[in-house]
Amino acid sequence: MKIKTWVDKNTCIGCGTCIAIAPEIYEFDSDGKAKAKIEIIEDPNLIQKARDAEVACPTHSIKVEEIKD
């Protein structure tokens, strides 16, 4: 399984929840908002962390989508 993850910059408030949950995947950009360091993920552990970040995001700005081959 593969996923794609990204951050909706229009709704991100820069709270850092996603970074606390998955620092391997997310980081702050120069505007203080979150961004994905890696967008395509295949590692099952990282997929779970991305999904956990998606659920925990207070503004629902973290997006995770399964990639169909």
C-alpha cells in the first residue's frame, strides 16, 4: 500500500500537532505552517503515523489519500 499526504495551507494554523506525532513526515515551512517532508509513503509504520496526524489535526488540514496502482 502507498499513500500520499499533504497539508491544506488554507486551513493550517501551525499548531504543530502533526509534527509532534510524525516528525519524520511533517515539518514547519517558512510561514510557520506545516508541510509534508515526504509526500509518498510506503512504510506501514509511517502510513499509520500520517493517519494518526490526520485524525489529530484540529483543523483537519492533514490530508492522507491511498494511491491505487
